[in-house]
Amino acid sequence: MEQLLQVGIISSTHGVRGEVKVFPTTDDINRFKKLKQVILDTGREKMVLEVQGVKFFKQFAILKFKGIDNINDIEKYKGKSLFVDREHAVKLKKNEYFIADMIGMNVYTEEDEFFGVLKDVIETGANDVYVISSEKHGEVLVPAIRQCILNVDIEKSKMVIHLLEGLV
């Protein structure tokens, strides 16, 4: 399981005092209000940044980090990801999973026949769609609904699906 979970990507600076606009990659943008710290992946290192302030503008969270008070100190991190460690992640409800834990999962049919590997999760308005790479069928899109997803076992990295007519 992944120990770091992505919560956003720095899209640009905001003003000249070191604030940044963050595109959220989390379901709940309001979770930024509760964050005390984030981990910035600079590409070379992971830096722990203390969150000093949070505002919202359109679909963005605007974050201010303690000790970063100048646009020049943060500008170089545009496009970089912000993470939290698993212990600071949001609590999941029953039958909810972190996408990072699902990518690479082996997918089987209800007859216990290997079907493919989960490559991506597309988040839509109604329900997520799982992108499964199958040797036999190519790329297959399976809606993340109860009728199709019979079981998800994060520990065993295994998903069991029911293929509705027309999916392959």
C-alpha cells in the first residue's frame, strides 16, 4: 500500500507573498481546512511544509505555508504534487478505497478467471469508471457500480468483477 497519498498539485502562485493555487486531487476540497502539514515532492526530495493558511477560489485551494513569504521561494514548485501520509488521510467509509491502493490490482471474473490489471480510475459525476488492461480484450472500461464490482480486497490486491453484457 502507498504510504503517501496525493491531495493536490500546485498549479500556480497566488499573489507575491508565497501563496499557491492548488488543484485538489481529493474528493473533498474542504479537507484542506484541517491539514496541518503536507509533503511537497520536488522531484529530488520530499519536503514537509506546515500549512499556515487556507482560502478557496473557484475549484482551487489557496495555501500559505509557514516560512515561505515570497513568490520566488515557491514559484519553482509549480506543477509539483502535494501529499499527506496515510495517518493524515481522510477516513474511508465502507466500500471506499484510495485510488493509489487500487492501481495495479489484479482483476478476476466471478468465475475466478484472470481478466486483467486495473490501470486507471476515471472519476465521473455519477460513478467512477475502472480502466482495466486485458490481454484478451484490450482496454476495458467497467463502471464502479455494485452490479459490476463484486469484491475488492486491498490486502490481496484483487478485484472480482461481473461483466455486464456489452462491456467487452
